[in-house]
Amino acid sequence: MVEEGDLLLGQNFNIGSKMFNYRDSHILLTVKQPDFHISKSAIAYSEQYIIAVDGLIYEIDGTELTGAATNIASIILKLIENGGIETLKRVNGDFVITVIKRKEQVLYLYRSPLGVRPAVYFWERGSEVIWSSSLNQLVKHPVVVPTFNYDYIIDYFTTPTRTNLKNTPYNNIFHVIPGECVKIDVSNVISEFIKKPELISLSGRDNNSILEHFRDTFFKCVESRLNNSNGEISIALSGGIDSSAIACAAQRIIEDKGKDIKLTLNHILHPGEGNELPYAQEVANKLGLELNVTLVESTGMFEDIDLNQGTLLLEPSDAIFGSLNVKRTSNEKAIINMTGMGGDQILSGNPHYILGLIQRKQYSKSFKVMREVSKEYQQNLLYVMFTTVLKPLLNKPSYGHELMFGMNYQLFTPSFMQKLKNSSFRFDVSTSLPTDTQYDVERIIWNEQWVGLDGFHVCNERHPFLDMRLIELCLSLPYNYKQTLRNNKIILKEALKDIMPPAIYHRIGKSPHYGSINETLIRSNLLEEILKKSMLIKLNVVDPTKYKELLGYFTYGSLQDPVGILRVLAIDIWLIMNSNLIT
């Protein structure tokens, strides 16, 4: 007799240490994720359901969960049996949850909001449904014949809130977007729901109470990511306040609760740019920990790229070059890496602050802020009113695709721009919120930075600022807790100033830390080789003359904003390495 939650071996299930399959008339499950460090996959089943859990679950309804994945799968099973599929919204973590309704032969896939763990599925009407938590497993399946999805190029160059993040580079293979639950059967795919942040009422709370609430929530989010580790966690310490706050909170939690975890602090130093090393060193000294400094020379950024070979990356990404060099990193020991990603988005405020005050009927406060802006920047008050209130109201939401920030419109061919213009996809996001909060919701939920690099999971990335508990609190905060004209991330500094070095919590910003790659292009002649083999030129996406011109400016360091051309290079190099997909 197999107990509930046990790993099953039998006629209907074939479960190994890293993979399990479920097969019936048309549904085939493949869950295999050895690339994720500290990965856990397990199932639980009943007469009505089969539940598969892949990843980490931090808490359900505020109750922290630890322990074996098989126990957690059983908890999820009971949750669904008692409340249905919608109860999955109550689960917080970094996971993919599979639910099979056995009699109905219906599949549900739920991917955690803002989690980096992917969920992908192959679906073709009337064919088998195959899904996995890794593209790596899906494209190798004998049923799947991967061919290139040309619509993906349009999505790739489009701003995230206007694009279809469900598309992958492969025909008939789709992403489940973060926070989405899809319902799949042999004839239909339906988006059952998308988990979005819910605002929290802070009315009647005084300043100290709000600061304490923030501190408690932040510590819980950091501690959740300290759990389920192998005893060693790396923190990517840039020197800014976000990663510094995480490092200081993590060390305090380890000391106070006696956790058997070793923290390592890692700082990447890019020569020739703003030096953040002294600030990172301040944090290390405060915590009594050694700071590991990695010097990233610009000449190492492209040195391992060989256009005649393939790539481990299954989707285009700037990980194809830069400090995440695939060949080098894939040979290193797998680590858990905690980052400050998301801090800017949830704590820095946004340009629609004044309009948000008016929409909340805080008229006197909005007028006061406009006067402060007028005085600070020596601008006419009427001009400030027009740019901060009237202009955003007059700009109606635009449907269809828009080129991503930093892209040069003249680079793309007229035919490609027409295809982009004709595309009409846009996420269905609520517009009932004040404009400033809506702006934050969209740039947090639909930010492509949160999407994991599928096929490249040497590091188990964990981001405390992207915990839904913290996001919901920060979206609900009055903006004076986030920004003033001369300060930002105010609540983070005030709530944690007792554990951070003064040099950190007095900071307002930090210097650039991205590094230069110009020298490598000059010395390796990679530019000429890319232009000669360019798939974007062959597919009539970019104008060859303009492409050569921009790459020339970029190579000799005279391109002011290289972000756009880097994105173009990333997909072009990826397509060249995967030219066998192009039919």
C-alpha cells in the first residue's frame, strides 16, 4: 500500500530521482529539473487529482512551510480538494504546481508570481499535451520537433507590458507567465487566472507601526530564502542599499536564530566605471565577513563566443555574453545566490506620483509637491502641472506593440516595423488603480528581468524583494515612505538603519556597474563575423547598412546608450548559433 505523498512506482507512474512521468490518453508529463540547485520535485495523488510540485514553497496563508517536498505536495492536494484551483493563489514561493483532474483529463499549470522557475508546455490541437519545468527537457522530447517561431522576434524587441511573454522561440511551445494558472486539454488552452498583488489597508497605522510592519515583512522574506539551503548562500553585494539590506538582515537572522548557514559576500568590480567597492567593503566590515571581489575585465566579455558552435541557452539572452558567460559559469560549483533584484521597482516611486495624489483626492498635498518640483528644478508651475498631471491623463493606453526602451527605430526594416504595428497583443491588466500604483504593478509583474534563463540554471537565484508579501505592502505604502525630491527608498533606510552601516543608509543612488565590452569587439573581429552571418539581416528584420553603422559606433565606444544594440546582438548571436532551427 503506497502512502499519500510517497513517490510512486507502478503501471501509471514512472518516477526516478530526477524525473517522473504521467501518461494517459493524451496527457504526458515530464518534470525534470536537475539544473536547479536544491531542486525538489514530488507528487501526491487521490482518486480525483494528481498533484506535482516542483520547486520551493515558502508559506501558505502566512504559515511558513519547511520539510520534505512530498509532504508539501500532500498539503497542496488537500488545499485544492477543499477549495478548488483558486486556492493556489494562497501559495507563496518559487515553484511550478501541476494539477491533473484524472476523470476529466484536464491539466492545470500554475507558476509562482515573480518566481524564476519556468513552466513550459507543448500544445498542438488534437495532439498530446507535454509540459515541463525546463525547456531543456521539452525540446528533447521525441514528440516535439523544435522549429523557430518567427513571431518571437516581434515579442523580443517589444516593451514587456506590450508583448506576449507566453511565446518561446519554438513553435507550439509556450511559457506559463509568472503568476498565471492555465487550464489545458486536448482541444483548448485557457488562462484560468493570473495572481496579481492585492493592496493592504494601512489606515489608522502610525509611522512606527508601518516601519515595524515593513521590517517584519522584509525579515520574513529574507528568512524564507535562507531556508532550504545546503548551508552556504552567496549574496551578490553591489554596494547599493538593496543588496546591503539583504546581507545585513540575513546575518542578523542567522545570528539570532542560530541557523547553520554560511554567508559569502561577492562583489563584481568593473574597471573604468564608478567604484562601488568601498561601499560593499563597509557592509562586509560591519558583518565581520570577507568580501570576495571579482574583477571583470572588458576583454573577457566576448572571448568564449564561437559562432560556429551551439549554446546551452535555449532562449536569447544577454547571458550569452558578459559576466554570465555560459562556458565558464557552467563549470563552477552550483550555488544559491541572493540578490537585490526588484528593490528599485518596489521602493523608488515613479513619475506618476503627483497624478496619484490627485486621484486619491489629496489635492492640497499634490499642489504642494508641484510647487516643490517647480522650485527645485526652476520650472514654471503651469509647465509642471502639464507634464505631471495633464500629459499622463491625455496619453491613453496604447494597444499593440511598442519597441523596447533603447531601441533605434531606424535600425529595423519597414516590413518588420509594419508587422510590429499590426500586432495587437497586450496584457489584460487592471486600470482601476491610481496611475502611479498601476505603473508600479505593470513594471513589477511584467518585467522581463524576472523571467528565468531557461537551460542555464547553475545558480539558484533568490530575490527577497520579489516576494509577494513585500510587494503588496510596498504598493500600499504612501509615497512619502518611498521618495521625496532629495531622497528615495526611505522606508528601507528608516526600518533597517540600526543594522546597516551609516555610509549605506545615507546613500541616495549608486554609480553604474555594467562594464564595457568595446575592446573585445575590436580585438576579436567578432563584429565582422556577426555581420557576415547575421540571421536578423537574412530574416529582413534589420537594415544591414544601419546595423553596420550602429555596431561600428558601438565598437569604438561612441554609442551613448548601448543597451539596445546589446539586445540586438544577443538574439542575433543566438540565432546564428541555432541556425538549424530556421526553416
